[in-house]
Amino acid sequence: RQSIGRPSDESSLSLRRIFRLCSAVFPNPIPGSTIIVSASMPAATALAEERTGRQLVTATWTLKLDAFPAHEAPIELPKAPLQSVTHVKYYDTAGVLQTLSSALYAVEAPVGDFAEPGRIVLNYGEVYPGTYAQLNAVEVEFVAGYGTTSAVPGLMKAALLLVVGELFERREDAVTGTSIAEVPLAARRLLWPFRVWR
């Protein structure tokens, strides 16, 4: 069993960029448009991250496991692209919190717009220590994301703008409580190559 939590919640597109692009499409300001666009950004970002399994703007995540993987298998980190591993902590057989020495493992962090998720691999001949029999006995804190807003791939930004545009166009639905339409087909096509299949 594993669980994952993120302490930060960031948007991958800046307000200034969205307002500039929206102004080009809608030159005449619409009352309340600032609030609508601001509210749409986190939703569009969360949708893109959920659809692709990626982290857009740099954020810190915590992965918790009930034990280390069997047979000294690698620890798969569920968000791409991986930047770094902050620490691997665990409760030893006496129930005392310990930190696994970074000298015992290597971090595999693929790079590129379409990078696969990273993983932690034990060095040759090393074994995982025993852990206490409890939930969340192992904690891995890691940093994932493309970096700042400017580093997010252009295709991903284009998809987000399409989603924000759809929400902006359907703003009456948000007021009346009607369900929002499916993700625009063009946005789905742009996001498809970024999906993590592991």
C-alpha cells in the first residue's frame, strides 16, 4: 500500500500570461472575467496533471509506503519529471525513525519534456533495512516538476490555455451549476503524448 501527498499547490501558468492571451481573443473586458480566469487556472492545471501523471511547476511530494519493496526492487516515484530526492526515512524494527543513507542508493531521474518517472535504486550489494510493522513505515520526500512556469513544455501550456478558454466560454455553467463540458478534444490530443504509462 502506498499514499502520496503534496504540501504545495501551484499553478503552471501565470495570471499575466493568461490575461494577455485572453485579451487577444476577447478584446472587450467582460465583468468578472479576472475572477473567472483566476479560478480556472488551478482547475486546468490539476486536470492536466491528473491526465498525464506529471507535475508541471516544481513542487515537493511525499510518498509513503508500508515497507520497502520486496527483493530489493527499486522505489518507483509516481510523478514526472523527477528533480531530486530529499530524503528516505523509515521506522526501524525498534520503531525509531531513521534516515536511509544516500550512499546506499542511486537516484534515476530521466530528463526531457516526455521523461518517465524517476526511481530510487539500491547500489550493488546493498539491501533495505528492516522496518517496523506499521502503516507508512517508509517516507520518501522528493521534488518533481519542469521548473518555473517558463520551463513547462509549450504543448502543455497550449493545452492549459484551451481548457481555460473552454471554462471561460462556459462561465454561465459555473454560475447555474450545470456540468462543464468534456475537456476540449484539441487539449486532449496535446496532453496525450505526455501521459505516464508506468
